[in-house]
Amino acid sequence: MLSGKRALITGASQGIGLAIASAYLDAGAKVVLTSEKPLAEAPGVREILGRSLHRTNYVVGDFSKPGEAERVVAEACETWGGLDILVNNVGTFREPAFAELTKAHFDFVFQLNVWSAIEATQAWVKRADRGGRILFTSSLNGTRSEPGHTLYDASKGALNALVRQLAIELAPLGFTTAAVAPGLVETPLTDFGLRSHPAEREQIENQIPLKRIATVEEIAGWFVFLGSDAARYATGIVIPVDGGLDAQQMGIRPIPEIPTVQ
């Protein structure tokens, strides 16, 4: 589906970003992966590079620092002579309780989750000689709140607005935008020790209509579709991929048996 496409995927050393890179490679794309980790500390990236060295490259870049996103985009464009797809995936949800939040916490989360996506997109648009596809990893938290995630939820809400805004802003230049908004996904960042606490995991899974946590591969498949020509008329959209969480009002509310009508 992505044969001949050139893609840059941010936050790609593990989790969803790494799965997207793997799926893109399988779909025929040329891929530049980036994260803040040195290659020696990114075994998943080394595995992907080993699978197809002539269609992959890795650029180290810490997107929590201003200017890094622009530098990485420039290197990615040099690698393949341009880009067709930019996947703004990098992000974090690490933050203290609301009463302990500071401006420094705000700046860190919004720099990584929102501004780096703006900076990377700007850098590509300035260099592009044609349009392309700009994709984002959002979250169900952009529309549904979760305790202890004040800055994360606000940043994902901002990202959803950015998807819509850039769809209008960049349409005349030939760019389209879309985001995938997962619910709970099993990644190194979101594990919470659930693998070693089966009872707690079951409690969480029972609140999901499909009764299980998503795999990264199930999320990555949506990025393949959205990056392909099959999705070329879709823009400004945020797609929830959440096992039914967004459709559900109260996950822990007991549902009484409905009596059979005679």
C-alpha cells in the first residue's frame, strides 16, 4: 500500500512508533525512524535496520529541545530526497499531580506533544516541492479525561485541534492531515506493571467493551491505511481506535439482566 512512499516517523524507538515503522517497511515504504535514544539503546530499531538497510535510516533527535524537530526533518529529507508522509508520533504522559504542576512541567509536555509536531510540519512544508500526508498519534484522552493526566489530556486536545486547523491551512499546498486516537495500548510506556498484576489488568480490561488492551500492531495498521493513496480524500479527521471506549458512557456501571418478555 505504501510502495514508493518516503516516511519520517518520530518517537520510533519503541511502542506505537516502532510498530508503525515496521508496518510501513512491510507495506513497501522507505522509512526514517527517529528518537532521542542512541542506536545502541534501541534494539527494536536495530532489528528494523537489519531487515532492510537500503530502505531504512535512523536519526537521533531529542524533540523535547527546540530546533531538534527541524534538524531531523532536514536530515530525513536529505536521506530520501524528500518525504511523502510525516508521522508525528513522539509524546509523553509523565507528569505530577495537578496541585504540583509547574510551568516547567507544562513547557516540557507541550513542547514534546504539540510544539514538536508543529515544528516538524513547518520544516517539511517549507522544504516540500509538493504536498503529502501529515499524520498524528493523538489519544482518546483528547476528548475523554483521565485523573492524573491534566497536561497530557490538554496536549492531546490541542493536537486534535491542530489536525483540523492544518487540514484547512495546508490544503491549498496539497497536504492532508489525520490522527489516530487510541485508547489503552500495550506499550513499554503504558504497561503500569499490568503484566505482573493480572487482577489489576483484568479490572481495566473489563471496562473496555472488547475486553482487552490493544496491541501496537492494531494501531499501526491504521497509519498504513491513512498514509496510503486509499485515504487521499480524507483530511482533518481524528479516528478513535479504542475497543469501544469512546462509545461507552460508564464502563464500571453494573448492567442488570433484562427480563425476557413473554
